[in-house]
Amino acid sequence: PQRMRNLSTALAGGLGGWLRLAAIGLLLATTMVSVALLSALTVYTFPLPFIVMGLLFLSALVGSVAVAYRAGEALVLGAGWDRVGPIGRLAAGTFVLLAVSRIPLVGLALIVLAWSIGLGVVVTTRFGSGTRWSLEALREKV
């Protein structure tokens, strides 16, 4: 729950923050797809595309759960239902995302946007840990 809380608080940045997260997610997705396609051309790195796509999918899925939770939280609090728990907020957000995804053409674009925002928030929060990206763990202890 703490990691999901970190992910959802990172989504509180407003429209500018959401667009930045969407841009980060789209750039990461295009980079990973490019790496996967290039590594599929050789025999030695053939399993790498499956691993990269699996990690990309799981990261975007976790991030989209955080986006759905945040959307459900805004919906529930906007309606004045303060006593709804986290599962109810997630259910409300998931219902809204599912309903929006059924709109022809626009729904697909909004789902891609939600997944890219989710991927961006997962990367910027270091998979929900809330710590900064650092190479300190690789430093040799003397």
C-alpha cells in the first residue's frame, strides 16, 4: 500500500505534471519497443524482446492502477463521499476508465494516455519506492 500511495501522490501535480508523466511514459515505451525490435534481429538476444515487453506491460499496468485510483479518488471526493475506502476508490476509477475506453477512437487514445501516464509515474517514482534514482548502491564500500 505504501508504494501505491507514493504513486498516487506523484499524480497530484495537475495538468502540467500529468503531461510531463505522459511524455516520459511515451518516450520510455518507444525506447523499449525500439530496443526490443533491434534485439530481435540477432540470435543471442532473441529472448530479450519478450522480457522487455513483459516488464513494460507490468510497469504500465501498475501505473494505470495508480491512475485509476487517483481518478476514482477525485470522483468520490468530488461527490462528497468521504467514507469510501481505497477499494471503492479504485473500483470507481476503474469503472470510469472502462467506460471511457468504450468510446470509439477517443477511448483508445485516452487509454493509451492513461497507460503512458502510468508508465511515467512508475519510472519517476522509482517503481513506487519514492527514493531518488542513484547509483549509490553500486559504490564500493571501503
